[in-house]
Amino acid sequence: MERQSRSLLYRLILIAGLFLLASWQLYPSFNLSRLIQKQEVNFSRAQAIANVRIKDIKDALLEGNLESTILKALKDSSDDKDAREIAKKIVELDDKISKNEKRAIKRGLDLQGGTFLVYEVDFVHYLSNPNVAKNPDTQLQQLLEEIDYEAKHQDLDFFDVLQPKFEEKGVPLTRYFGKKGESDRKIISNLRDESENAIDRALQVLRNRIDQFGVSEPSITKQGSRRIVVELAGILDVNRAKSVIGKTAQLEFKLLRDAEYTRSILMRIDQVVKQRRYGTLDSTALAEVMAPDTTKKDSSEIEEKVRDEKEVDLDELFGSTPETEDMGEGDTSLSVDKEMFEENPFLAMLGNVGNMIAAPKQNMKAIDIILNYPETKEIIPDESEFLWASKPERYGDKDWYRLYFVKKTAEITGDYIEDANVNIAGEASSSSMTGAGAAEVLLELNSRGAKDFARITGANVGKYLAIVLDNKVSSAPQIRERIPNGRSSITGMRDINEAKDLVVVLRAGALPARLESIEERTVGPSLGRDSIQKGQYSALIGLLIVIIFMVIYYKLSGLVADLALVLNIVFVMAILAAAHATLTLPGVAGIILTIGMAVDANVLIFERTREEIRSGKTIRVAIDSGYGRAFTTILDANVTTLLTALVLYQFGTGPIQGFAVTLSIGIIASMFTAIVVTRFVFDFVTNRWEVKKLSI
Amino acid sequence: MRIIKDTNINFIGKRKIALTISVILIVIGIVSLIIKGPNYGVDFTGGTSLQLQFEKPVNVGEIRTILSAIGLGNSEIKEFATGNELLIRLQQQDTMEDVSEKVLGELTNQLTDNKFELRSKETVGPRIGSELRRDAIKAILISLVLILLYISWRFEFKFAVGAVVALFHDVLITLGIFSLFDLEISLAVVAAFLTIIGYSLNDTIVVFDRIRENLKVMRREEYINIFNRSINQTLSRTLLTSLTTFVVIIILFFFGGEVIHIFSFALVIGIIVGTYSSIFIASPVVVEWYLRSEFKKGKSGASR
């Protein structure tokens, strides 16, 4: 008896201790909603005092200049003692809230609203960049694309495919990578390290960018060998965030090829297109166009001349080829110069804007296809390339994009940027904020960049210098004189926000490689709120029904099982809070499912105990063997469920992992509550009182 | 209170009938899977799905007209029960440009008198889709293998096979029902499948455990009687637990909201099928094995 009561006491201490620990873990989660409510009251008071929008208050809070914001809004018109006080209160409470938040159960993106983005590093772009490869050319580009395709479609590691592919094509790795005489193995392992490094740098750049963007608690993680997962909670303008994150922000200054040279290249391409159309190469026509052009040398004249346009279907140009089918439905028509189309099909697709070559938007895809013909690629020298303008210009009833022909190697890159700032050009008309070209970004290069810039501008006066951002030309001003101070600007922003975002990415630095968005999941805040509400609602009803049912079926013993069930939920939540795990909607479903399944262990025990009682055993013995015999069953049944939960965790992403986690925690916690806690109650009662008949 | 008094139902004797029913269900499901195929969601096919909530009820036809005008007439549009919520599924596009922006812009322009809010958006690249599909199948197979190993270790290989056959049965029937009713298979539904596996197994193990125990005690009994006895003894527990779990899932199904709707539907089906299979499929498979091996040994080898 003595030993029995001591064991009871120990068990009581264990259970009570765990319960206290759980309550302590859960307190911040409960406290949080109370604090947030209080903060809302503060917000509306601040709004009333200083007439500031709540959104502005929140922004100011994030930036840490709340008091000055509120005081500024007041403009000394009312009592600033009140204002100071409320600002202080808000800041203090905010501090408390964030402290509680750190210890509370984290809500997943699907419950609080937010966005989940997966990016894949573009290895083709990375490895064909002149910083990594020696003299990259179209052959390298092609090889890398093939490798990338194979790696992606056969789920292989990019670098495992790289070496065999080069060998297969008979291209020595050393032509593009590594030092002369270096072994392939060494080169591959170096490339692997470098790309690993590049991804780490990309993570850092993304972190910097998102920090400047002001999102609370962003999560940026690497997944596998070439993926980056970005999770942003509670963000409203997802598109803006995406444009900031996904932008490579590779800024380059490239010299334009001179007009005469550009024209000769274009004409040769024109012949390629014509040959493709008619099947033969008309040599006299070629000679004609290759000769110095006399008919339309004055480009400004062409600009003013109204183009006699007609619409042709794509098929008319290409015939029905796979390329045209790739272009999808919808815009399959081209706008061409009617007179020129038969003789010069390619040139007919182009026109002039100002003194530059340009094309209507609807022609761009076709032109890209033409520029990628193998024959065309042979015509375009390796050290030159065509680039599109980043923004259209409106002429007549069409949006035109300029097409620039530039030197491929950049004169200067964005690596030399010291600082970037937004400037609003022509402040005079304040309503022009949204007008094109109203906002510009001023660039300041560091001393080394400034030196280079001075040298280059000095050597190329009169030429045009294209400012290229992510392979799109934002502008190409003429160099009028040597620029000594390393200052330049990017113009053509759509609005001030775009300029601001560009400043953010330029300051944070360029990504070492292009990122391709491959997955995006966004949940609006209202859906998240609904989900929480409905989840709580379902959980409560479910819990209530199960509790009532157990009491009806097992009477007082059912009540004991109910105690275990409630305790089980408390423990699950406490473990989630302690582990700072994220509760997702499937996670809530997992908890609800646990409610149904947690009583299983008690049902097994009680059924067994009933059987033992029926076979005439005393209460004590019946309880003993009920627990004893049910235990192996419970163990086996739960271990197998845990196994599937484990697989689920391994396989799943975000939300599904949340489900696996709550389910597993629920199972483990239910083993404790259903076996240890209920057993304690039974032992306690039978030890205390002479129980003749068990209420079961 | 006791609903189930000492029953003595001959479950094993009805195994042929049960088998027939199951085979019919599975065949219907497989035929539907072959003809219609599973209705994969964007998680597995790639593409974009947009969930929009309008201020007023919307006309699906009107939305379709707007989408057709921008060349997206083949999109799938589904109306939610509430009437002013829609799910639009856009096919995977070849171009990288974000079609959902185009769709949202167009809808905003055209439906000026009925504002809407973007409730959720999912965009999955085509490669990710096939990757997830492969991962899902892998996950289900791995968990089956793990279960096979664990049960072989704790019980016997025969039992493991019985359990896994029952699990295949559950997943096939649920999959068939999903295909038959054109329900979308998303990542969450795969999670539901794995949960069904876990749940059904739980049930099966309880019965097996009793069989294992009774095989030791009732050495002289016929196998069929031992198995029947065990199923009957655990019947009240099986039904009770299934009932409580079923109740909470049904509540989740009705009140859990749209996001969790199909997930809980899969669980509803799974619990019914899982409970059935642990009685009528798992144990009969083991019994059949016992009987056949006994027959081979010429009746004398009643030893285990």
C-alpha cells in the first residue's frame, strides 16, 4: 500500500508538472490575441488624435519612426503630449507583442495570408555568363540548354550530366571552364562549389532586398541543389514583392553598334527570312540590298512617313511550323509594311522610332524566332547581340519597342554601384507622377567604376551607350562628353513605385544568376481568417460530440477518457508552441482528426476491461489486465500510423508537413494521456475507495 | 451502455461476397480511371488556379465569355456553393508571362459593378507538377513497404500481406470514387490518402492483434473460427472508434470550409472503406493463406 501511494504521488507530480509546463508554453499564444486587441484600440486612438491612417502607423512602426510620424501629422495643431504618450504606448505594446509572438504558435501562410514562392536558379544563364565561362558563345549556350533539359526531365543533378554531355559532343571542358590542363573532375567540382556559392550569395541578396521591402519575419531558404523558397507572411501586394525578388538586377552599360553596320546585319537576316519563305536564295536581290542603300537613308523621313500597314497572319510568314503553334492562340497576326513585305519580309516587320529601329509589340515574338534561326545566329557575330527596349513607346495606334544592336561584353556592370536614389524629374507638374519618364533612378558609381566610366565615355564620345537592366535596354543616350564623376541615371520608370523598387534591387546588388519562378501559392488574408474560424468551429463541435458520446457510452470512465482527450489537445498545442512549429490548415485538420482517434486507445482499454469484468475478475485485476493487454495493440496501431505520418513529412511541402507534424504529435501525446493519465485516475480512485462496481 | 453485445457473426464465411463487392468497386474505379483518368489539380498538372470572391453572385457564362475574349476559353470555371465564389483553373501556358495578371485585369475591367477579391492563387510550373506526382506515388509506395516490414516483424509475413492488400484496396477504391465523381486530386488529397492508409491500418492491426493472441490461446480451434471470434471480439471497438472519427471528419467536411472540403471528403470515404477492409479484406487474406498452407502440408501441419 505504501509503495502504491508513493507511485501515485510520483505520477501525480509528473502529470501536474507537465500540465503546468504546457500551460506556461501556451500562455503567450493566448496572451497574444489579447495584446493585439489592445493594440488595435491604441491604433484607433492614435488615428483619432493625429488623423493618420492606420496603415501609415503600421508602416512607421516597422520603420521605427512612429513618434515623428505622428508628430509630423499633427503639425502642431493639437496637444502633442497626448500624441507622444500614445506613440510611446504603441511602441511599448509592439515590443511586448513581438516578444509574445516569438513564443506563440506560428500560423502558417494559409492561415494568416501570405505568399509562398519557389525559384529555381537558371544554371544555363549562370554558366554562360562571362564571369564564369571563358569566351561563352552560342555553342556553349546550346550545350548548356541541352544539359539543363536532360537534368530537369530525368531528375538528375545538373553537374552530373555536364561532363558526359561535353564528352559526347567532343567538346573539352577546358574550352570554357577551368585552367588549361586541369582535369575534368577538378573542373566539375570547382563549378559545383562556385554554383553553390552563387546560390548562397543569391540567398543573401534576396534577404537584403526583402529586408528593405519591410516584410516581418520573411523566410528564405535553400531547397535541394538549385532551388530557393521564399515565404512572405501577411503581404498584400504580392506582385510588387515578386518583381523585387525575381529581378536579376544585372545592370550593364553596353556600347551600341553603329547604324551602318546594324543595317547591313539586318539586311542579311532579311535575306535569310526571304530564302526560308521562297526556298531559294535570290542572289541578285541580295546584291541589291547589300549595296549601299539609297532609297531610304534618311531615317527621320521614315519616321514621319505614315507607314502603309497591313496585317498578315503568322502562317503567311512562317508557313505552318511548330514555332507558330508554340505561340499560342490570340495574337497570331503581324503588322508589316505593305510595300516591303514581299521583297523584304523581315525589314517589313520593323520600323523606325526616332532614329532607332523598332517594332510593334505584336511582331516581337516573330522577330525573336527569326533571330534564333541557326542561319541568323551565324550572321550575328558572337561579340554582338540584339536587345529589346524595356518599355514601349506609343506611335500611331501601336506600342513600339526599340531594337538595339549592341556589343555583347559590357563596358561596366552594376557591381560598381555605390548608391542609387530616386529622382523625380520635372517636379513642377506634381500630377505627372504617373506619367512615363517622370521618375528616374540616379546612379552613383564607386571610385573604380567612376574611373572606368570616365575612360569609356571619354573614348566613345558621339556614340550611344545602352543602359541594360536584365537584358532589356532602359535607355541608350548619346555620349556627348567624357563623364568624370561616375554619375548616370536610368529613366523610363512607369511610376515612382517602380523607381523605388529598382533602387531597392540596385542597392541590394544583382543576383549572381537568373531565378526562374516555378511555384507560387498565395492566400489572401480574408481566406486565412475564414479558415481559422471554420477550423476552430469544427474542432469545437467535434470535440463536444466526442466528449458527450464517451460519457454516454462509458459513463464515469468516459469522463476520465474525456479528461485525457482535453489534456491531449493542450499537450499538442503546447508542443507546437514549444517547438515554434507552424500551424497550417491541414495541421488544424490533423488536430481535429486526432480528436477522433485519440479516444481510440481508451476505447480499446475500456472494451478490454469490460471483457475482463464480464469474465468475473475483480475490478483491480480487470483494470490491470485491461491496460496490460490493450497496450501492445495500442503500440502497434500507433507505430504504423506514425510510420505513414513520417513518410508524409518527408514527402510533403509546407502545409502537408504541418499536417504530418500535428498528427504525429497528437498520436504520441494521446499515448501518454490515454494510458498514463487515465490509469492514474483509476488507480487513484481504486486506491482511495473500495470500488465495488466500476462505472464503465 | 453497450451497443454491440457478444456477437457471433460469421465474417470470414462471407469473404467471397465481400471479395465480389470489392472487386466490382475496384473494377468500376479502374475503368473510370482508364477512361476519364484522374482529375489532377494544378499541383500535379501545372498551371494556375485562382479563387475569387465576388460581392454579388456571378454568372459562370459571363466569366467564360470574358476569358474566351483573351484566348483562355478552355479554362475550367467552378462555382462554390456560396454562389459568389469562383475557382478558375488556367491551363499551363508555354510563355513565361503571367496569365493570371491578364485574367484579373480583364475581370476587373469588365465586371465594374461587381468587385472581387483574390482569395488565393496557386501557380505551379509543369515540371514541378510531374515532380510532385512522382513524389506522391513514391510516398505512398514507401509507406506501404515500411508497413510491410513492420508488420512482418511484429506479426508474420502473412499478416503484413493481408494488411497491405487491404490498403491497396482502400486507396484504389477511394481513387476510383474520385475519378468517377471528377473530384480534383491535389496535394492535400494525397495527404488524405496517406492518412487513410494510416487509419485503415490502425483498424486492421487491432483485429490482427486479437487474432495473434487467440491463435496462442485457442490452439485446437479451426482457423476460421479463431479469426471470426477475434473480429467479433474487437467489433465493438472497431465500430466505436470509426464512429467517433467519422463524426469529427463529417463535421470537418460540412463546416471546415472550401479549402478543406475535398480533403475531408477523401477521409470520409477512407474511413468507411478502411473499416470495411480491415474486417472483410485483411483478415480473409490471412485466413486464406493459412488454409492453403495447411492444405499443402496435408492437414497434419496445423502448427504455426
